[in-house]
Amino acid sequence: MFSHIVVGANDIDASKKFYDAIITAIGGKEGFTDPNGRIVYVHGGGVLLVTKPIDGKAATGANGGTIGFGLASAEQTDAWHKAGVEAGGTSIEDPPGERAGSGLYLAYLSDPSGNKLCGSHRLG
């Protein structure tokens, strides 16, 4: 359904460190910088771009928005979460784990610019 996701960043270097950590934790490659200064990640058929806002204003996290990463296992979800915290992200909401018998194993992070991310694995 989606071709790509773009998130805004105020500090490109801090964001690259963070996204490199969470993407490599799930088997992807570090991002590369395109001619427009955007960091580009390609993994598992998806494309993620990290960029300073084109309008020149500060990047802000979408209030109420979440970007979900589909992950292969609970262990990979834990590794994704740990890598994000160690690379400057913030653990938010409940600790990683199954949510109330939902069959979903979830972990939540806020990136260095405040974007809300969810690592998600369907159990069973």
C-alpha cells in the first residue's frame, strides 16, 4: 500500500545514528545520503527517508501518528528497541512485550526528533 515513508529531522547526524542502529538491528544496511541531503534506507521492500523539512521550519513528531516496523520475532523486536535506546532514542509507553493477550509483541520508541515508532511482531 505504501511506497515510502518520510520523517523530518532537526539533527541529521543524530537521526542517522539512531536509524542506522534500528535498521541494522533488523538486518538492514546503514542509510546513504542522496544528493538532496536526505538519508535513505531500503529494507524488506520498504523505503524510509529522513530529511530536514523542505519548508525550512523545525521538524516535529506527528501528534497521534505512529510509524510501524514489522519485525520477524520478539527477539528481533527487543534488539530493535535496545539499539534505538542506545543510539539516542527514548523508550516510550510500556516496556517491550505482548499487549494484553492481543497476540502482538510491541516495542515503542521516540526518535531524536520526536517521531513515534513501533516495532511489531505477530506472535504465533
